[in-house]
Amino acid sequence: MPVHIIPAPQHLTTTSTPLPHLTHDEYARLTAHLTSWAPHAAAHLTAVVSAHTDTLVSTSTDHTPRTINTTLNTDLTAESFQLTATRDHIALTAADQAGAFYAINALIQALRTPGVEGFTAHSTPTYPTRGVMLDLARHFFGVDTITSVIDVASAYGLNRLHLHLSDDQGWRIEIDGHPALTERASANDVDGGAGGYLTLADYEAIQEYAAAHAMIVVPEIDLPGHTHALQVAYPQVSPNGKPREPYAGIDVGFSWVHLTADATWELLDDIVGSLARTTHGEYLHVGGDEVKQVSRPEYEQFMGRLGELVAAHGKKLVVWQEAAGSPLPQGTQVQYWTHEFNQDNLAQLATHTGVEVIASPAYHTYLDLKPVPDFPLGLTWAGLVPLRAAYEWTPAAAMPVIPSRMITGVETCLWTETIRTPHDIMTMLLPRLPAVASVAWGSPVDYPQFVHAIATHHHTWWHPNGWTHYPDPDVPWQQ
């Protein structure tokens, strides 16, 4: 029986003997070994076993107790691991704590595979940035839902949670010294509903949970467009200074801040400063997309000044692809999402040193797009994204204007114009998020093997957890 690990390791060999579940003694020894140098991996194993003991740990003692070895080897590529699990021993070697976390996930997935045989796996991520974006602005979701997304994303080797925290419909994060943002700009969503926001305590809790799952959080405040909600709270930063009412709808491109006013930059300094102080990771995402009613020179001047502001607060910049061509600071990550515009400026990135590109081509990675035309959730503006489209692609081929050496990440995105509940989120993420995660990890491409692994994950994990999914017809769900 194949070993149903997602993302699939680059090197995997199996033995001809069955792989027994862990005994209670082996589980205890493995956890103890990891606690000294990979405590998050140990805690994760404990949490999963506590929730699903029957599928991982057995009371049977029909095999000789296995030897257990775990090793930290910093000579390995970051986040990589080597794992052998047989009837006789378990040996785990990892480059770092993240690698140990992914190795434990691989072991858990293997033990859940019916009829699994012993195996040896060597696995190394191809791209250092592997992310998932969740839009909290169109519809708001709280801490419990966000941590569930972390559970899924981290299990499939993603290491970045990008939170889209502001848009025309709502402002979703508390900012030091600016209660008007949450008092006036957060009580709305795309349907005219109640909205909501993350307190600073919520944000800290999310980041702590993410760190325990080998992930960082990248907050996004979208500028200079997608700013109607910001202007509801602070009309003085709008182009005409007039009061605004909350907006419910899905149009884009109609809002932008005054690009040069002192009031704008004083407020942005406070917002960026608050985010920089409260964000554990090194990146802030400042948007830059779909600014349709200002001139290109004005836009580039604004984005250059914004990049300087982020750098002054000690963080690195992430921007959507429209910002290519602006004076971007060293270390900036440009997030590609469409082939429809700004290709010339994207091509010019090849002349820049110190600028990286994250691949998020919509027709492969935007999981708010419908998988089939008549699906009740999602949109179709960039076409459909069935499971195979999310799995069978390469970043270099999807972004031909970008030199492959500049591509350092892959990120899947879930915009929430039509996504209203946690069940909706899971339905759109599963099974397509594991497909994009396989591309981000650089797994060998084997679609038949992948869809069989998806079916196993559904039966042994998703369904017991109550997670909904889209039943893509390529998957043998009843195997």
C-alpha cells in the first residue's frame, strides 16, 4: 500500500512489512526525544494523539519495542527532514524545529494510511515561502476559525498565514491609539452584516498558535486603494475629505486615500508602527492592488514612500504585483496574481537585486474561484479552479515574465465575497489547498497517487473532524 503523505516527499521507499501503530511506550519515548530540541513538534504529536488515539496508538504488543532516535542536523536544508518508520525502529532527523514538525505530520499521515508499509522518506521544501491568504475584510472570521485554517495549512507544509485585514467593506485589526478604526470601520461586511475585528490580544493568540505550528503571520493593510472602510473612520484621509458611509458590495477600484496629505501619512505612520510592534514576523503586506483612479507616477511615488515607512519601522515589505516598477526597498516580496496587466514592470524585476516573487496565479491558487460552473460558492472572474488545476502547474510556467531564480514562494488565496461560514472556508480549501501545497513543497507530480491520498485524508482526518470539502470527481472518495 502506498504511503499517503501530502506533500509527497521527493524520495520515498517502502519495505515489504506492515508498519504497526505506535505503542503507548513508543509514543512516550518519541515525545520525550523531541521535547528537548523540537518542543512544538512534540506538543503537536501529543495534541493529535490525544484527539485521535485509536488511529495512531495501539495497545497491541505483538512486535518487539522499536528503537526511537531523533536528531537535529543543521547541515540539512532549512525545514527539511528525513524519516524512517518500520516495524523495528523510528528515526527522525530534521534541519530545525519546523522540519521536525513536518516529519511528525508525515508520520501521522502515514500511520493513518490503511495497510501502510514501513518507509523511508527524505523531504525538502522547494520554496521557502509557502502560504495561505485568508480574507477577513469581506466577511469576518474570529480566532477559532483562523486557528482551524492554521491546523489545515500547517499539516500540508505551509509556513505563512497571510491575513487580509482591511478593504472597502471593513477594518479588521485593532490599532494602538486609533479606536475609530474598530468603532466606525469594522461593523460591516460585504452583505451589510455585523462585521467584527481582531483585538490585539486576538492577534497575539493567533501568532502564538501559528508559531506552535511552524507558521508565521503576515498582516495585510491594503493601500492606497481598497480603503473605503479606512475613510469611514477617517474621512480626512480621503481625496475630498467628505464623510463616508459603510460600503456593502463587491466592486473594486473606487476608493483611494489622498496620496500626499499630511493627515494620510500621519495616520499611516501610526498604523504601520502599531502593526510593526505587534507582528512577530519580519513582513508587513501593504497591498497596492487595483488602484484604478490615480496616475501611474503618483501611484509609484506613493508606494515608494510607503516602502520607506515600512522599512523605518523595521519590517520588510510585501506588495501585490501592481507595485512592480515602484522604487521598492531591498527584501521586498512581490506577489503575482494575474497575467492581465503590469507585465512589463514585472519583467523589469529581473534587473532588481534583493526583490523576490511569490507565485499566486489566480487560475491555479485562488480558492475562492469555483471548482465547477454550478458550484454554490465562489466566483468565476478568472475561470474555474478544479483540483487538477490546483495541482498540475509550475510557478515558472505560470509566470513566464519572471526569472525562475526570483521565485521564492507560492501562496494560495481565499477571498471571502461569497464565503460566510467556517464550513464554507473548509469546503473551498479542501481538497485544493493540499494540491497547491504540493506545488509549494516541490513534490513529485503524480496525480493518481495524490487523489488516492486525498481520499485517505478525508476518511481518516477531515471527516472525523467534521470538516466539509468539495467532492471533486477525480477523487475516489469511496475507496
